[in-house]
Amino acid sequence: MISALVIGIVVFLLSGVPIYVSLALSSFISVIFFSDISPMISPMVLVHRFFGAMDNFTLMALPFFILAANLMDTGGLSRRILKTARALVGHIYGGMGMTTQLASMFFGALSGSAPSTVVAIGKVMYPELRNCGYSVSFSSGLLASAGSVALIIPPSITFIVYASVTGVSVGKLFMSGLGAGIVYGGASLVYIYFYSRKHGIAKDRKATGEELAASVKESARALMIPVIILGGIYSGVFTPTEAAGISAVYSIAVGMFVYKEIDVAGLVGACRATAVSCGQILVMVAGAQALGWILTMGQIPQFITTKILYSISSKYVFLALLNLILLVMGMFMEGVASITIVAPLIFPIAKQLGIDPVHLGTIIVSNLAIGMFTPPFGMNIFVTSSVAKCDLVEMLPGLARFFLVDLAALILITYIPWISLWIPSML
């Protein structure tokens, strides 16, 4: 049955079938026609697994965070964040590139979605980057890389899925992502500075104190969202799921009644886009849950655990191997699918090797963030291509540069646990 499952997944994926269909359909076929575990297993068990995967309290946070992200884009919050970021760093060498990276970090802390961050920031910043003298490859590579930080900076949709699969605290994962996200984004800021200085990229004029104060005041309501979310969770006022609902309500209030850029039609459109996004994620989780159940019935996790623990006694070697596997998976699969497949397999191994579950989650998500802009199927590549109106060949040099920069950040996050754990340990 396991061989039929693997063959089915490979054939469906190579045929261009969507990932969730490949996972679910391969699972059904293997159970119905090729079951060598027990002929009494009913396909209805898989149906129960599908619904059981989605009937998860932790996943209730997803639609609210996605809705908040869509509302913030519609309500002009991203534009105000860009204005503040530009006032802060625009006058430094590489100021426009730094503005793009910094604004992506800010917006990632509001949306939790990498493609949404690329669209919201890219459609405003790409023309500005080109006007400042950055090449097509550098500008597009920066946008694709900068948007991926949304997977790490809290609130992160990917962290929520990891928590639902492993049972790790969402709040602790969010806090670990804060430290890791700063290192991940900071590495790009340093590279942008030296690149711009070397190539003589023009600087912006320095914003006056009044202009900086005005931009901060204008975007303050938007920047309050991560403060409300993280502060509320760790003060014990509300749970991560409740924080997600509050962020959505807050976004509606600010967009409709403060900035007044969201009307009823805009609200309906944001809700419709949220429903589509949630559907895509949840069917992926359901298909992966069925796959995981079949692998468990076939003793595959136990086999892998025994072999790896027998052959690898060093957690450092294990983490290096894990990074390699996840970087390759990131080239072909979206983050949610990768986590739902990989996390249940490697979680018990990591625990036995003494790796902190929160640190493990941060490593996995950091790998998948790089996968978001890694050819050939990184989601951010396609989104950036549509925003920048360029093809993959033009983007490749810039993608390669930022891949190496983010890889250096990944190594730091992997082998210095303090980066991920210092904030959760203090709280």
C-alpha cells in the first residue's frame, strides 16, 4: 500500500494535479485497491481523518489572520507602513532597498502571508526601486526574498499549522519567530547596504523630524496590531485564536471608520478572498492528514525514526540533514503542505535528540521561508513575476544573491538556539 501511495503522489504531481488532490486521491487509491495492512479498513476512515484534521481549534485562527491581512491591504495600511519605513531608512545607503525589506517585515507582522506581503509592498516599491537604479534582477529578488519573512515574523500562518500538527504552544512559536525574523530580515538589510554602497545607488533625502513624526502617527494604528496580538497573548488577556479574531475586528474598524478606505464592497471582497485562501489551506491540511495516517499504519515513521536515531547521534548533523531536506522540498512544495507532511515524522526524532520543539518549529519555518522564493516552484517567484512583469531568467541572479544571504541567516538560526528561544524564555 505504501508503494502505491508514493507512486500515486509522484505521478499526480508530475501530471500537474494540485497538491491537495494528489495527497487525498493517492491516499484513497492506496486504501481501496492496494491495502496490504488490513482488508477490513474502510475508506470512510479517511473521510473521518479529513474532517478531523480541519476540526482543530488551533486552525480557527487562520481565517481571522488572513481576513485581517486582506483588510489591511484594502484599507491602505500597507501604504502608510511604507511611508514610515522610508522616513526611517530612506536617507541611508540602500535606503530604498532597506525600505522594501523593513516594510515587508512590518507588513509580515500584520498579515502572516508571504504572497500578500509581496503584492502589497511590491506594487508600490518595485517602480521606486527601478527609479533609484536597482537592476531588474536585484529588485525582483529583493521583493521575493523580503516577502518570505512573513512566514517567520508573528503572527505566522505557517507557525499556526505547525502548532496544530505537533501541539506546541502557538504563543511560544510566535515569540520565537520574532527573534528569528529580526535575524532573517537583518541579514538582508546588511547586504542591501553594502550592495548599494558598492554600486553607488542614490540615497533619499533625510526626512525631517516633523515628517518622521507625521508618518509614524499616520501608521501608528496599523502598527498597533502586532502589539495588540502579542501583548494580549502574553498578558493572558486572550488566546492566539481570540487574538486573531480581535485583529480582524480591529482591521475592519480602522479601515472603515478611521482611514475610511474600506467600503461595504471592499469588505465583501476581502471576505471572499479570505474564504478562498482558507479553503486552499484546509484541504491541504486534510489531504496531508490522510497521508500521515496511512504512513503511520504502515510503520513508516517508526522505521525512519529507528534508522535515523541509529545512524545519527549528533543533533547538529541531524539539523544539517533536516535543513537540506526542507530546502529541497521548498523548491517544489508550499510551506503548509511541507509542514503537514514532514513535522509529524521528524518531531519525535528531534525530541529524542534533545532539540527544543519551539526551536525546531522556527528552523522548519525558516527553511520554508527560503523555499518561498526558490526555483522552480517558489510561490513568491510567480507573485513577484506578475508584479514586476519579468520572467524567471531575469530574476535568477537576484534570487541567487538573496538565497545565499538568507541561507547564512538560516545557519545562525539553526545553530544558535538562543535566537529563537531568548524571548520565550524571558516571558
